[in-house]
Amino acid sequence: MQVSLETTSGLERRLTVGVPAEQVENEVENRLKQAARNVSIKGFRKGKVPMSVVKQRFGAGIRQEVVGDVISRSFYAAVQKENVKPAGQPSIQPKQLAAGKDLEYIATFEVYPSVALSDLSVFELTSFKAEVTEADVDNMIEVLRKHQATWSVVERAAADGDQVNINFVGTKDGVEFAGGKADNHNLVLGSKSMIPGFEESIAGLKAGEQKVISVIFPEDYQAEELKGAAAQFSITVNSVSEAQLPELKKEFFQKFGVEKGGEKQFRKEVKANMDRELANALKAKVKVQVMDALIASHTTEVPKALVANEIQVLRNQMLQRFGGQQQNFDAKSLLPDTMFQDEASRRVTLGLIVGEIVKSAKLKPDAKRVKAMIEEIASTYQEPKEVVEYYSSNQELMAGVESAVLEDQVVDHILSQAKVSEVETSYDEIIKANAQR
């Protein structure tokens, strides 16, 4: 096999490969013989079909299969010989495929860049310390009660926290605009689900009362024609209802899967969930800092093929999130590459840097941490043991957990070398910050 490698530009390489005709013809002949033993053709007994007939019927297809297999095997043998690591699939251009002549083709591909790691000891990072207090648990239980609230109509003025049923009509320069009108719309005052000034203007109104208000739409409002625009809304209050929170008793606890132990057990499980949420949020907050520091301190070329693959992953994730894969539309037109370009480039860059750290620090997934992560995932299900067994028997799921654990180990490795200061904070602050990312 003859191999010639050249650098065309940046990370792109052009590999010219020649495979002796004899190697190709021998494989074609062997496959034709195998086909002759197994094919059934009308007029001939199985295994007695003349080779001339087999060649006539199957020769072209078998040659095409052989050429494809030879190109695939020879390409990977060639890149090993030249000690290059392709990033993504190659583009193959045949030069010579004729029978009886040496097979020749050109493979064009990108290679992984070399990553020069920066000095991790100069990183200045912050770790955060927080715990779930009894007051935090009390607040969470109140939130859960509000989610299960029922509404009772009251004969008084609306106040913050009440649910009002309203009709409204919006106008801009005296003309109604699209999406600005609704009848019998339920709105919880204080939910901030409407534009600034809308909910506040309803407080103090009673059922049957009307009010015309003036508002300014936010500059980042989704409708282009309303961004920063002045408008008026005519609002009619149909009814005012106040929340009736459920009592802390068996029926309420059962809705959250707590069958025994009453309020004490319920509080225990709420706190356990909050502890888990807090631990994940703390870890995520530090991880974001670490990844931002890695991006800021490294400059590396990024293979276009890897970015293209990551763009497709991000697009598919968005489609799944909105059920779009069930729809018949052109996803690339609706969700163009430019929507995902920056995030995809960041992910690929981080992957290259993290991969180099794993290699240089000789890190491997810690079996105990892998086991602990699977058990943590399983703990959120009704049958944890079955979930653990399912993960343990599924190679793809295990690979995902091992990858996540390895990434955590990279973060720990960086923290062990960086300058880290600790800041005490609260559950609410950490959870709010995590939600805003």
C-alpha cells in the first residue's frame, strides 16, 4: 500500500492512498466464490451456478462492496501508519477504481489539534458553602402548598397573591394589536407573568370594576413591533379569588409519595431533595467557573467537522425538547446552524482542553464515584435497585455516567492546583443563581 500525506491548510490533511490491484481482485474473487456456493438462481441447483453467471449477475455489486471495504480498511491503516488522528469522517475522492488496476483515492480530513495546557496554578476560583436550614424547608413546604392550592371567590379588592379573572384589550396608537386581547384570563397577581405595570395596576380592583392603564413594553419583548412601545390596556375584573392552601396532613403528603411517617417524614424527604439540589447547584456553580477559566486561558484551533457534529446534537436536543421530531419540516431551515455555532464551538473547545488534561494527569473514571452517581440517580425513582441494575447492564448509560464522573474529576484536579477562596452563602442565593444561568 502506497501512502502520501500533505497538509493543505490549518488542521486539514490530504491523504493519497494506493492499494495493489491484486489485493482488490483476490477479495472480489473470494466473495464471488462464496456467492456461488450460496446463491439460488432459477435453472441451477444451489452451489452449482457457473461462475460466469455469478459474475454477470453479482459481479458489479460485489466489486462495489469490496472497493468500499478496502477503502475503509486502507484509510484507517494509512492514518495509523502516518500517526495522525482524524477528527470526523474523511471526504473520499476516487482516482482509479477500474478492474485490474491499482485502486487509488484521495481522503481529505481534519486532524485533532495539539493543545498546550496553561498553568492551572494561576487560576483564581471561588467555592461556595451553603446548607439547607429549617427555615429553607419551611419556605419550600409553603411553595409546595401553593402549587396545590385551590381558589375561592371573595368579595373584596384584589391583593398580591390573589387570582383574578379578567378581560383585557390592548391598543397601540388607538389600534388593537395581535395577542393583546383575552377574555376570562386567569392571572395570579405577583406572578410577574405579564409585562411590568400590568399586574400592579389590578391590585385594589374589585369584581365588576374596569380600568385603563398605560404601559411601556420591554426593549427585549418577543414581538418586534412592540419592543419599547407605549400601549394602553382596558381591563375588566370578572372575579377575585384567594388561595386556599392544603393542610399539612396525610392527603397532602401522599401527593408527594409519602405514605407513612406524617409531617416528620415529609419534612425529612423535602430536606433530602433540597440537599441534593443544593449539592448539584454548588457543583455546577464551581464547574462553570472552571470551564470559563479554561476557555479564557487557552487558544486552540477547532476542527470544523467536530463543530458541525455538535451543532447537529444541539439541534436534535432542541427538537426533542419541543417534540419537533414528530413534525414534517426542514429542521435546518427552522433551526439554522448559526443558532448553535457559538455553543457548539465552546463545547468542542472545552472537550479538547478537558481531554488533554485527562491525558496529562492520567485520570480515569473513579469506580466508587461512578457507583455513587448511579445510586444518586436511582434514588429519585420508586425502585432504586432496578434503576441501578439497568444502568449497570447498559453500556451506553454507563459510558455517559463515566464521562460525567471524569469531568468532575477534572474539575477537582484543577481546584487542587488553583487558588481557591471560599464564600459562605445561602440555599436561596445558590438556587437562584443556578436558575439564571
